Amino acid sequence: MNVSKETENYVLSFSSIKDALKKGLINYSKLSRQIIKDTELNPKDFDAVLVALRRLEYKLRKKKSFEKQIRTLLKNTKLEIKNKMMVCIIEKNVFHNNVLELQKDIKGLKGDVRVVEGVQAITMITSQEFEELVDNYFKLKIIKKTKNLIEIILRSPESLEEVPGVMGYLYSLFAEQGINIVETMSCWTDTIFIIEKRDLDKTIKMLTF
């Protein structure tokens, strides 16, 4: 068993421990004993766990330096919110002309539709007002349809390309608040999250920098 990897996995699975370690507020000996107790590590591995914790602290502190850049970037990011959105998961074996025609129809009605093609299915994100249109094209091919969702669009400065760890930082914020991301995608400086309506207030507060 890799002691260093086991130690790192343990710490990273608890955001409170990770944050305390990053800030130098951890009693290494007590944490080492707790890790050994909660994992399959041997008490003889105590010193190795201690060393692994100190190495991880250094790594986290180094990573922390990027957080200032990330937060500065996010302070200059514009937030857009759209309600009554829906996500449709559609079988992959549909006619692609139908996808193009649907996009054209929705664009003609001054709406937006986002299409992501995966290995096994196609994900379509659009307003609920176009539900009938989507059904007309793909009714028998829709695997799953989720409605009453919220679309959060982060429009960041172009410097987004130069700042590492932005997406990881955002994902960690959602995870720490217990907010489920239904879908997510990005296009250059736009980052899009689809969340449930009940999480809107928490998300807005979380993304206010």
C-alpha cells in the first residue's frame, strides 16, 4: 500500500482537514494517528504518514498562491442567470440533420440551445418554452428530460486562459456547499453550470466574490 497516496486521499476527502492543513492549523501527530485508525495503514507507518502530511501541506500552500489569482479573476466575472431551463438526454443514433434543424428553429425564435455530443448520448440544454419543438423532433429518442432547472453563466475576462485551476476551484465550491451540478460546459471565457432551482440562492451567495 502506498502510504503517501493513502494519506493524501484521506485528507482530500475532508475539505475541513484539507483547509486546516493548508493554513498550518493541524496537529500532525494527532492527524497521523487518526489516519492510521481510519484506514488500513499499519501503526508502523506513523512516521511515513507524518512525512506525507508535511509534503501535502507544502503542495497545498503552493496551490493556495493560485487562489488569489482565481478570486481576482472571478471578481471581474459577470454572472448571468436563466430560469425555467431543461436538459434532455437524447439517444446518439438520431439524424444529425434533425439536430441542426432544431437549432435553426430555436435560433429563429431568438432562443438558445446548447448541444454536447457524448459517446453514448447527446445532451441538449434549452429553455422549457421550446419543449414542444424538442419533442416534435426527438420524442421517441429522449432518454431523460429534466425541467425547472437554472442556468448559471460565468462570463470571465480573457485572462481566464492564463490562470490555472479555475474550474477545479469552482467545482470545489459547489461540492463544499453540497450543490449538485446537473450539467456543465465551457466555451472560451464562458463557463456554464446547470443546477436545480432549490440551489439558486446558495449558488449566488457562493459566487459573489
